[in-house]
Amino acid sequence: VQLQASGGGLVQPGGSLRLSCAASGLILSINDMGWYRQAPGKQRELVATITRGGTTNVADSVKGRFTISRESAKNTVYLQMNSLKPEDTAVYYCNADVRTIPSSRVYWGQGTLVTVSS
């Protein structure tokens, strides 16, 4: 199983980006999917998660600006980021709790860099 994240880049403050993360491989089903980020010199932190049923959990620091969604038929999770701030600059990682063979486990994507700067 592999997770491929994309959509990062350089954006000005106030701008928007949409991150995507597609899971591929021997996938029986996917439970929770999520996005985390790690800024330089800081620990990785949760940004948002979404359950298989569509229930979301969003960090207070991005609530009202970021939206997580998923397209189960494509094993893909998205992060729509609006009103970006310089403090949103980080490497963004996706993860997914995948039911596979021989057993379920959490997989991580490779990370995509988001830079918010004028």
C-alpha cells in the first residue's frame, strides 16, 4: 500500500491550495484518513481527520479555513486550505488506516511542502 500526496507549493498569504492524497495497492477498505503537518523545528501536529462515515475533526488553528473531505471510490483524501497564513508553512503529511492483507495498519504519505509567503 502506498499513499501519494500532491498539491503543495508556494502561495501568498490569503491564498488557497488544495492537497490530495491517493492510496493505492492491496486495499480492502480504509477507515480514518487524515492530514498532519510539521513546521521547521516543531513536532508533527494533527490538522484534520475524517472517518469512513464522513465525520471530521479539525484542529482549532485551522478551523473555518481548512476543510477535509474524501472520495472513497478513489481512496483519496483532500485538504482544501483557504485564507492561508505564514504560520501554515509546513510539510503536510497524509495518513490512512488501511485494512489490507495480512492485517490493518496506518500508512503515511511522503509529505508535500506548503510555503505561505509574500
